[in-house]
Amino acid sequence: MEVKTEGDNLPAATTVVKDVPSVQIKVLFFAKARDITGLNELSMEVSSGSTTQDCLNKVVAKFPSLDEIRHCIVLALNEEYTTESAVVKEKDELAIIPPISGG
Amino acid sequence: MESNGEGASRIRREIEALKDEKARIEQKILDLEAQLQEEASLAHQQQQSESVCNGCFPSVSAADANLAHGLTADSIYRYSRHLLLPSFGVRAQSNLLKSSILVVGAGGLGSPALLYLAACGVGRLGIVDHDVVELNNMHRQVIHTEAYIGQPKVKSAASACRSINSTIQIVEHEQALRTSNALEILSQYDIVVDATDNAPSRYMISDCCVVLGKPLVSGAALGLEGQLTVYNYKGGPCYRCLFPTPPPATACQRCSDSGVLGVVPGIIGCLQALEAIKIASDVGEPLSGRMLLFDALSARVRIVKIRGRSLQCEACGENTTFNQQHFKDFDYEKFTQSPLSTSPPKLKLLAPDSRITSKEYKERVVSGEPHVLVDVRPEHHYKIVSLPKSLNIPLTSMEARLPEISSALKEQEEGTGSGANLYVICRRGNDSQRAVECLRNMGFDLAKDIVGGLESWANDVDPNFPMY
Ligand SMILES: [Zn+2]
């Protein structure tokens, strides 16, 4: 898995051998997801053809505590509603939005 | 000359007497304000019926000109800046004056929402809340003033709204919203504004709006983030369409635990007023099927398209049987595993012999008992205030820092030759129990928690200890 945080401007140290071409996406975290990961966003390389669900699995694998909220989030791809079966493309932005209940 | 002790008690007596007098005067003001409100609404009704009468005569009075759109001369002047807006104008203002809006919660979100809704001329404005005004509300709940500390938020908010606009009707619902009264209260209004602060209330209000067919303007704020959506509007999704499964109780954060920058709910509350005004006056495009995300630190607002109504939704879906009776019987606290009230939960993890009270702890300190006090709150809490000689090891890093506790205990034992006790404290006495459970599992058999944490220390031992 190739994961790097934003601000890390070095080219991703990917393996030269690429059987499956990959795409670079950005994951945006909000509210509790931000607390858990300690990040506002995360650049992530996934194999092309990956669905938003694959991406989510990858993020949860990196931050296991996200698992407790993964069933209560709004998932948006490029600021549009998305299902977990949508396929991500290069430079897509996947937003993980748990509800806030404070006031 | 009187001694210091006598002087202090004389001053205290005088303060008490003045406080009594202040309370009496404040009550008197409240009574008079209520009286004034009644007179004003009577006069208003009279004026309205008179102007209708005037209309019967072929008079050339300017008052007649008002009749076509129903605005009085005073209303025209008061709302003139609205009327001057080509996209708002007389039609939207008349709609607003005929509308009724209920705001649930007179806190951080409800404060600005109510102020703007009262000011803009919503015909009937309802307020639901059962809390009293507290000092730690003042930084964000800007509708309340210090004079109302200790009094019901509904009274305080209603009085502020009346002082802004005495020509509209303000209705006080001084009660907690429950499944037993929600249908009756919400059914009296056209639009509902959710300005509450907890997950069960959000599900309850959304479901109630679905069974009653009311649009819901939902706002939320925590920390440095805010969210805003309009639910159940003209076939749009409801809260459950988006979040069919409630978040685990551990993921629900409260402002009283996590903190909130005061202006953040202020901004979201203003946006809630805006959305409610748009729906009530029938102008513009309400934020339905979209969610606004506000990020204060990066000064970023995003609007995300969200799903439409879910056919499988338990509340509003195609084949749902959810109705008023189901609503009344639904247990929202059980569903979300968290309380409808804002009061923090009280854990009971430990046996009584694993705990001591704050008073007992004080006695042990006074008697010079060798011991170590571990404060398991997060570091930024510890920085606010702490007990002397306590060791700050946040609960989240405790397992890694056990050696520090061991060496602190050894240091205590060295001087005395006997064993040192280990006490654990936190803010309210929940995390300290979790910590003691963990410590005992790790072999610290003497670990005890201080019941009720620093809150009980402030209540029972040292009334001057700052609480937050
Ligand atoms: Zn629904």
C-alpha cells in the first residue's frame, strides 16, 4: 500500500514494475474521522479499477479505529453523493463525513 | 474596629442581601415584560381589527393602501430593507409574517437562529428548551445575558426575542422534547429548526418531522467544524436516509467534553435562520439534498451533494409502516445508546472498595499518607487546572507510561518504609474508573479512583477550585 500525507511533495516511491496501473486519489476527513486519523486529508495510491469501498477498506486498514464509524458516514466523491461500488479515477477526492451532533 | 472574621461575615451578609434584592428586581422585570408583551399583542390585534374596519369605508387614509398585502405601516417601516430587495420584497415578507417556526434548543445554534428569526418577522416563533443558563454557556449562546444565569433558557431567549421584535408572537415551551410531547409541539409549526446537541434528539426530531410532514433545518457544530442540511423538504431525504445506523455512543462528542469555538455554532445557527427564512418566505433554493460543511480553521466551506430519499428508509421509505404511534413508542436513547439530556453519563465500573470519595482523599492528604495521585485527563485539560503534586498521565497513553507510575510509587515508599497508595482522578469520575480497571489488570492492586473526579472535589472539598 502506498500512502503519503499531503505536504509530502516527494514523488511516491512506487515500485517500477507496475502490473496493474494505479491511480492517485485524495481522501478528505471530517469531524470524528479527523480526530481519529489526526489528518485533514491523505493522498493515497490505489490500483486502477478500485471502488470507493476498496479505498475505504484501505483507509480503515491504516486507521483501524475508523471501523467504529464506517457505517455512519456520508461518503462523497468529488463533492457528489457516491455509493461504495463507484470506481475511483485519478485525482478523485473521496470525503469521509461522519455526522456531528453538537450544538 | 471589627476583627477580620467579623468584617468578612458582615460583607458576606451584605452580598447575600443584595443578591436577594437583585433576584427580586429581576423577577419583577420579567413579570412586567410579560405584562407588556400581553398589552402589545392586544394593541396589535386591536389595530389589525380596526384597519379591517377602516377598509369598509371609502376612506383615503394611507392605512388603506396597506390592505392589499396585509402589511401595517409599522411593518412596512420595520421590514423596509427586506421590502427593498427585488428578490424578496412584499410577497416574501408577507409569507414570513404568516409563517410559524419552531427552534428546538436555545443554545449555541439556537441563540443566533432565534435572534434573526425574531428580527426578520416570523409570525409565530416557538422555543423549546429545558436547561437553565450557565456561565459556561455565555461564550457562544449569545442570546442570553449574565443577568439570566440560573434562569430557564426559554425565558431568557423569549425575553431577548421580544425586546428585538414586540410585534411577533413568541411561544415558550419550557420542557424537554420527548416522544410523548414532540408530536403535539411540532405539529403547531410550519418549519422546525434542530438546534439540539445530541444524537438521540436529532433522530427523534427528524422522525417526528417525517410523520408530520414538516421541513427540518438541521445544524450542528463541534470543535471547529459545522454541518448544515435541510431534511424532509419536498421529497428530499431525511436524517435516517443519510444515517440509518446511529453512530456508536463512543463516537458522539459533546461540546461540554470536546469543546467548541463559540463563533462556529454562531455561524451555523445564522445559516439555519437563513434556510428557515427561505423556506418560510418561499424564496431561493433551500439546502435540501446537499450538506454544507464548514471548517473554521482553514476558512473553507464545502457543499456536498448527498443522497436523495432512500426507498429503504425506516422513517420515510417506500414501504415503511412508521407512523405517529411508532414514533411515540420508539426508544431513541436505546437506539443511539446515549441520553437525550445533555448530562454526561455516570459510569459504574468499579466495586466500592476500589474507590474513595474526594473528602476521604482530602483526609488522607492532610494525614500525610504516602501516595501517588495520577490525573488521567488529556494534557490540555490538565493545563487548565489540577490538584497539587498530581502526575498527569492521560488515559490514552497510560499503558505506555506505567513505569513512571511505578517509580513515583517507589519514591513515596522510600521515605516511609511502608507501601504507598495509588489514586486516580479525572474530570468527572468516568475515565478514572477505566484507568483503575486497567491499572488493576496490570498488577497495581491498590489503585483506587476518586468518585466524581475534580467535579466532586470542587463540590465537596474546595468550593474555590475552578471548574470548567
Ligand atoms: Zn428517510
